[in-house]
Amino acid sequence: MKAGEKNLLIFIAVVVGFMLVYRGYQEFTDPDPGIPFYTTASPELKREAEALYKRLKCSKCHALWMVRNMMANVPAPALDGIGSLRSEEWFYRYLSAENPQSILPSRLRPEYRMPSYAHLPEKERRLLAAYLASLKVEDWYLEETRKAEYEKLTGKPYVPKSDE
């Protein structure tokens, strides 16, 4: 091996070693914050609502981290953290509307748009509304959730509100 080749090999080894040490340092100083989603629902509400979620086949269109099929590709917004964006009363009105798109317009194809659940018993609509409102997201992740919801619903880039 020639001297130039040896020097180049040493240089590459030093750079790769530095990169590995730096990456390890980053992971040590910036630990993974974990899953940002949580629910404030009682175990009973969670159990009943998840059974209703499954019965209504909500997972055909929506992802929910606690009831997720990792192989499914869903067309509608994820429900993770949605309770940090909307109130229980808003969810109840939305689920009770004859035409949910009159409350929240959708850019999805008609077969994927939110169906009306006005035909469900009031108790079931209230149960779903309470559960959806309980699906929270940590504050540090909320801005990303708002951005994704806005861009998916409008097709426009999200511009955060400035604090003036």
C-alpha cells in the first residue's frame, strides 16, 4: 500500500470513528421522548369505546395507536391526539350531524369521507365523543399534529401563528 493510500485510509477511519462517537453522544444527550399519545379515559370508557370503534370498523379509515393494524394504510386522519384539538361537545355535534362534511369539510374521495352516525343511539355517540376527546397528545408534539391535520384537510402548507 502506498503512503497516500495509507493516509487516505487513516483519514476515512478517523472520520467514521468521529461520526460514530458523535451519533452516540447525540443519542445520549437527546433521549427518545417516547410515544407522545395518551388517553385520559377511564379503563371502562376505553374498553367500551374501543369495542365500538372496532364494531363500526373505524380502523378501515382511521389509525389509532392503541388499536392499530401496522400493515394497514388508512386514508383518513389518524385519531392520535385528536382530543387535544377538539372538545367533547364538538365531537358529539360532529358525530350527530346528518352531514359531517358541513362541520368539517373533507378532501377525501367520497367513499372515504366520514359517514353520519346520527342514526346511532345517543349513548353510543356520547361514548365515542368522550373517548375521542380523551385522546391527548403531549404539548411538545401538538404543533406537529396541528400541522398534519391542517395540511391534510386543506392541501395548503401550514404556517404557525406567531406570538405577537
